[in-house]
Amino acid sequence: VIGANRGIGLEMTRLYAARGDNVVAVCRNTSPELEQIGVEVRTSIDVGYDACQAPLQYALKDRKIDNLVHNAGMLTRETLDDLDFSRIRKQFEVNTLGPLRVVTALLDNLHEGSKVAIVSSRVGSLGDNGHGGNYGYRMSKTAVNMAGVNLSIDLKPRGIAVFLLHPGFVQTELTGGAGDVLPDAAARGLVAQIDRLGLDETGTFWHASGEQLPW
């Protein structure tokens, strides 16, 4: 689980550990809540930089990954009157290139039957944008959706499935506590979708509730 120290990633880590899965939790900085779960924690890995790849490869070595969950992300809320391009660029580094860095770094750990789940957002949907705003976040999530579809095409011959998942409007630090879904409920929905989806659904975009979303 990439981005496992808080919010949705923390709750997904908790769920996977509780059902007996062997979990590797990856984050920049750990948290007391993550440490209490008792899983393997790998820190000082920032997916916003190319340098994250070597420590990821070292951490996993030759271990096989059944489910690779990429949850790390950032949101800085640009408007048309506040287009801070440095903030927008950073969101692309984390939200778009971050998952691509992680997947390519760990390609040798994936196998036939593996699943890659990228936590995206429906605010990246071109067909479901009725509000505007959030320029960097929206664009970076639209771009990661394309990255995910590309990966699904390239990895399907290897039997590896890739999904883009929307967790809902979740009350986390990223959203400033706003939202109508608690992190544990979002995590349960995401885990259920990852369990349900297979190679036949690779390259598709889903809500944690099970609804397929428009691009």
C-alpha cells in the first residue's frame, strides 16, 4: 500500500492486515496509528521524485506482489484567479507520475494474476465535471487515468490487471476534513472493488460503491 500512514491508505492497510494478508506499508513518514497495526513499514519514500524507485525495489527485492495499491496523493486547490503553476506541477509529480514511477519500479514483482489499483478521483472525469476549479488536482487525476489505461493495455498480455478507483468524498487530511464518507468506509469499498475486479475489467474506472464512472 503506497501512502499508508494516514487516511484511506491507513484504513486499507488495517483491513488487509486484519484479514491476514502480508502487507508492506510505504510512506514518506510513518505514524503511531500505522505502527500499531504491526505490518512491515517502509519510510522515506516520496513518490513525487524519481529517486523513490531504487528504495522501492530494495524494499521488495524478489517478493511477489498480488495487489499493488497506490493511494499517495496531494491536493492544493487552484482556481482560475490563483493558478500557481509550481503547485500544479507538484501535483502532477505526485498524482500522475508517482503511480507510474511505482508501477515501473515494481514490474518485476508483479506476476500473472496481480492487480494494480490506482486511487484516482472522479474530479478527474471529463464527463463528470460540473464545477470547474481545482485545476492542478483535476488535471493530474485526468492524466493518471490515462496512465492507468495505458498500463492496462501494456500489462494485460502479462495477466496483470489495472484499475482506476474513486474512493468518494472522504473526510481526510487531504480534503481538510470535508467530505461525506469516513476513511474506513471508503477503504472497505475500495478493497471490495479490488477483490471483485479482474482482468476482464482491466483499464476501467470505478467508484468504491461499485458504480462504473465516465472518463
